Amino acid sequence: MTMEQSEMGSFIKVWLSVLLSLCYCYTLPKFVPKGTPRLLCILPIVSLFLNLPLHLSSVHLGGTTGFFIAWLANFKLLLLAFGKGPLSFDPSISLTRFIAVACLPINIQPNPSQKYQNGHSKEKPEEKPQKGQKSPINYATKGLLLGLLLQAYNYSEHIHPKLLWVMYCFHIYFFLEIILVIVAAMARAATGLELEPQFDEPYLASSLQDFWGRRWNIMVTSILRPSVYQPVLTVATRLVGRKWAPLPAVFGTFVVSAIMHELIFYYLGRMSPTWDVTWFFLLHGVCLVVEIAIKKAVALRRFQLPRAISGPLTVAFVTATVFWLFLPALLRCKADVRAFAEYAAVGTFVKNGSRAFMSNMMNSAT
């Protein structure tokens, strides 16, 4: 058995375990009350989901599985334990919808006609395109650019290292958006639900708050908000008041995000952390807290930097800190080398499969 076949076998076993575990979690709300009893029943599944990505060594399969189940699914299940989160919004949710929402990076859009149906509005609201929705041409363009990047890597010895790092940044962004939109499309086909987009052109961000809160990996933001931000906000409100409570809540959210990113990086490289990724998110957390505090302090004066200035400053700061702390940690576990090897393996598989198919067609024709 080849290494690729062994990895695919492990991948299938991991996801069968995920599906069976989610079937068990689906039945819990019907028999176990929310709170501590339900939490105790869910904790073994949380532990299992933290362990399952360790059975995969592929950068793409292991990394995405770790993100989907060790982070997103676990946070959603912990919210379910207390009757909150996307898995608790509908007591009659179907098993298919429950599994899709639980283990995939998707967020369901509110039905624009729901208020009309519930009698909250006398007129049916006009349907407007959701923010962040993109045309197929947008995704096709990004897919083409990703393909061009992969081809350009063949000449990496002639490319300046800093330019190569810029290419890595675009590669990560294009890959994440494309893979997440493919997953969302599959979930939409299986459930018939309208799903929110995962990215909203982060390079157009006008501030760190805009970048992290509204544009970059919106699914993570939507799950961190009820699981971390809101509980910390509630406690902080009692301690420092409503006006300044968002500051510790934002920083606490970045602390949790840093821990989860360190976990994902461990799945990728199986190496002891250097904590560079943690420092990346703590730095951004501190800077975002400062940004929010300044906005609150000058709110009465209506002062705001022009977008032509704040936008480039935001992109430059994010790029500089990615180069300083994030990318070195990613390259340390040789994620780039292993990813290129996996691309080559897939290319070889497709070529061999195409040749075999054409050969069979020619033999059958003769």
C-alpha cells in the first residue's frame, strides 16, 4: 500500500468517526438537559475531535480536518451543551443539516422572508444581495491566479525571497477562500440552505476592526463571538462598565484564537511550538484594543482617517506582522515543501488516471 493510499484510508476512517460522533451528539438534546449534564456527555466527543487530526499527516487533509473538527466543530458542540450556537437554533433541525453545520465551516444566512412569514412586517421585504456574496467569475479569477502561483513556484530559485513570501500570502488567501467556498457549495447542495460567504475581500479592509471582524475568515469570527467574546463581555461589563467592556472581550478572543492556531500548526508539523503564532495574535489583539479605545475616545469629535490612508496602513501592518511572526512558523514545519509535494502527487495521479482512461477508450474502440 502506498503512502497516498494509507493517508486516504486514514482520512476516511477519521471522517466516519466524525459522522458517527455527530449522530450521537444529535440525539443528546432530546434526552439530556442543557448545562452540566449535556456538557459531560459532549466532552468525550470534544476530546476525540482533538485527537483525530493526529491520525493524518497530509498538510491539506490534516490541516483542514483539524480546523473543521478540532476548532469549529468543538466550539459549536460546547455551545450546544448550553443550548446556544448554530446547532441550537432549531429544535427540529434535521440530521443532515446538523452534521453539515457542525463539522463544516459554514454559517446559515437568515431567511429574508422570515419576518414576513412570522407576521413581523406587513410587507414582504425586498431581497437584496448579501454582503460579501461574489460572482462565479470572482472565484474563477482567484482559482486562475492560484494556478499561476503554483506554476511560478517552479522558478522559485530565480524569485527574491521576500517576493516569494508575498506569493505565499496570496496563496494562503486564495487557497482558503476557494476550498471554503467549495465546501460551502457542497453543503448548499446537500441541505438546500443559503450560506454566508467566508471572506469579504480582506485586502480592502479600512482598519484592523474591519479586517478581523468583517472580512477575514468570517466563519471563525461568527463562532468566536458567542463562545468567547460574549461571555467575556458579560463579565467585563460588571467590572469596567459597558463602554470599556469590549476591550478585554476583544483581547480574550484573540488569546483563544492564538491557542487554536498553535494547535492547528501542531497538527501541521508535529513540532513543539515556538509561540510566534501566539505573539502574532496577541500583538493584533493589543493593537485592535488600542484602535477601539481611540475610536471611543474621539467619537465625540467625529474624527476618522480617510480610507485612502487607513486602508493601505492596515494592509501594510497585517503583511509586515505576517512576514515577521506568522509565515516563519508556517515555513518552520516545512508546510510549503510538503504542500508542493502533495500538489505534485495529485498531478501525477490525474495524469496517470487520464492516460489509463484514454488507453481503455482506445482499446475498447478497437
